[in-house]
Amino acid sequence: MGSEIDLLENYPRTKRNLDERQEQKTEEDRATARRFDRDFFDGDRRTGYGGFHYHPRFWQPVVPTFREFYGLTGDHSLLDVGCAKGFMLKDFAEAIPGLTVSGIDVSEYAVENAVEGMEDHLQVADARELPFEDDSFDLVVSINTLHNFDRPGVVTALSEVQRVSRKWSFVVLDAYRNEEERRRIEAWNLTALTVLSAEGWVKVFDEAGYEGDYYWFIP
């Protein structure tokens, strides 16, 4: 197995009130969010982002961390599983000239509204059945996406990430390491169907044959 490493250490942290969010959201809100359509990305804050727009302050500080850790150059290729509108891929492509970038997302809405410059690099697909040959990409990344499946689906998706990666992979998943973190993630969670302890996720990695790097999302 790979390393537990926070490659998103320079990503801006939210200052939203978790207790308020827990009180406001309903099961109907969760069901709406899990459609991953306009309501999730550009609808009301209760059902998602409340407006999902590109801003360089999010991913531009993160890209150098990935570039240095994996030694990425313009000769490499990158797949983002759960790419949404392609914001992260845009910043990777601009920061590393020549890098081949691709993204898949289950949301037709997100792909149809891709950020400028990424329109031809994204496609609608399911992470449990990636439309690529074995060993297609040097680096496969999936940030806060695979936990949106039930546990068997997560195992399948992790196996797919492993299958299409010929060198490296990195995933971030909703997780907790103590009861306080468990409370926080439950208050924050809107779309994840599988939320486990860090130790629980490591067992899932073993089951899926996932050998890449990983870290946890804990608000």
C-alpha cells in the first residue's frame, strides 16, 4: 500500500458552521444532492455548493505539492475521477505545460458546464467502470468522490483506479479517527454513502487491491 499523506495541505479550509449545517439539511436535501445535477452544483446551499465556480485560490496552491511529490512533468498523464467541472485539471494543465489531463464525472450537468479550456478533456462516466484500458495514466486522482458509493461500489471503484494507473494514484475519502471527528463528518456529510474510520478504510483498500496513496477529508 502507498502512503497516508496530505497532498491537499494548501487547499483553503472552510469556515462554515457545522452544527448549523446539520440542523438545516434534511433527507430530502441529501436525496437532491445525490442527483449531482444543477441543484447540487449551482442551486441552493442546502443541497450542495450553492454556486460552483472556478477560482484560482483553490487548486493553484495545491498543484505544486502534487508536482513535487510525484515528480510530474509534461511527459506524464493525469486522470481525475470525479472531476466535476474540471477546475483542478485546468490548474494542473496550466502549471505543467504538456501534461495530458483527462477527467470523468457521473454528472452530465458538470461535464456540460466544464470550465473554459477543459471541454474536450472531460466525459461522463461511472467510477465503477472507467472507460479506459489498463495502465492508461501515470497518475489517477480522486478527491472526495468514491465514498459516494455504497461499500461494494467503493471497492469496485478503488479497483478501477488501481487498474487504470500505471504508476501512481491518490484518493481522499470522508473518514474519522476519533468520536469528535466522527461527529464533525456526520454533520458535514451530504452525499457520502460510505463513511468509515481511517482503519476501516485501510481494510477496504486491502479488499480492493488498492496500492496507491491516500488521505482523509475531515471538516
